[in-house]
Amino acid sequence: MKKYLLTSVAALGLVVAGAASAADLPSRKGPVAAPIYLPPVFTWTGFYVGANAGYAWGQIDSTTVGVVNGLGAFSDPDGFTGGGQIGYNYQIGQWVLGAEADFQGADLKSSSINLANNITASSEINWFGTVRARVGYSFDRFLPYVTGGFAYGSVKNKINTGAIAFSDDNTQYGWTVGAGLEYAFTNNLTAKLEYIYVDLDKESFNVPGGTFTSNVETKFSVVRAGLNYKF
């Protein structure tokens, strides 16, 4: 019996010693890999707001009758524009569908002079805005797109015949179409370069007493750059 107990104790001691020795051996497991961070996939979907500035040029088409029949064509207006925009995009695959509204201050002026009769006329665009649909095809963070929709603007016409001076400030309505390219620098900040053509339909301009009547149609192009913040 004593011999059996001594043998068991010796065997247990060998097992414990072996386990301790094994614990001292280097581990065969490799180092624990650090988790890999994958940035979120960029999407154009979301609301955005922004600002823009650019240059505009165009033409004023006018028909004149009465005392200023020989007034002649208006000069071509041009000037700077600037304002803000708000919109929403929804991405389906690589296609991006959206809607955007913008409002712009403008400084476009045009004039016409009849030196023989000392008559002057002018037309000014003080502000305009658009409400447009956008359709684009994304290449990751690049987004070329086309756009078009409704346009409106303030057109102020003036006439001075020497005997009478009159002005008429109207809001004219029409349409717009254009195209652009937008790039996302970050997941929230984008920049765009855009061209739009705006056609404001004819507006009747009447001087009291019937001395002067004209239909004025305003057309102009805008090239502008802008920044957007996407939520």
C-alpha cells in the first residue's frame, strides 16, 4: 500500500512538472491581429445646402412701337451673379436623382439709345431663381449631371423720352436647362462647376397713355462654381 501511494505521488509530481515546463515554452499562436477599419462607402444620397458665384451674359429681345419705333436693339447684358442653393439627392446604383432650388442676386444691365430723338431705354435683371430636377451618373466621388426646370426673375425696364420717364419692375417666368460636374472632397463637402441657360418669357411693358409699348424677353447663360455641405 505504501509503495502504491509513493508511486502515485511521484507520477502526479511528474505531471505537474511537465505542465509547468510546457507553460514556459513559447506559444505557437501568432500575435493577435488589430481590427481593420473600413471607411463607410460614399453615397450621394442626402440633403445639402450651399453657396455659389459666377458670371452671366445674354440678350434682350424687344419689340417697340409708337414714339420709340426707331429705338433699336438692346445691348447684350452681362454681369456677376451669386447666391445659395438647397437640394436632395437619392442614389440608385450609379444613378443619382435629385431636386434643387436656388436663388441668385444678379447685376445684368442692357440699354438702347435713339440719339436722333434723345430717347433712352434700359433693362435690368436684379435677381433670379430656379427650381430644377437633376439626373447624374456617379463615378464614386465624381458626379456629372444634367439639370432643368422652372425659372423666374426680376426684370426692370425703363424708358426716358425726354418728356416722360417711366419704369416697370416685373417678375418674369420661364425655363432653364444646363449641366454640371460635382466632386466630393469628403463625405460631407462637395464642389461643383455648372452651366445653365435661362429663358424668361416675354413681358409686356406699357407706358401710360399708349406712347410706348414693348414685349421684352430676357435670355442669359450662367457659368458658376459652388460649394455644398451634405448632411
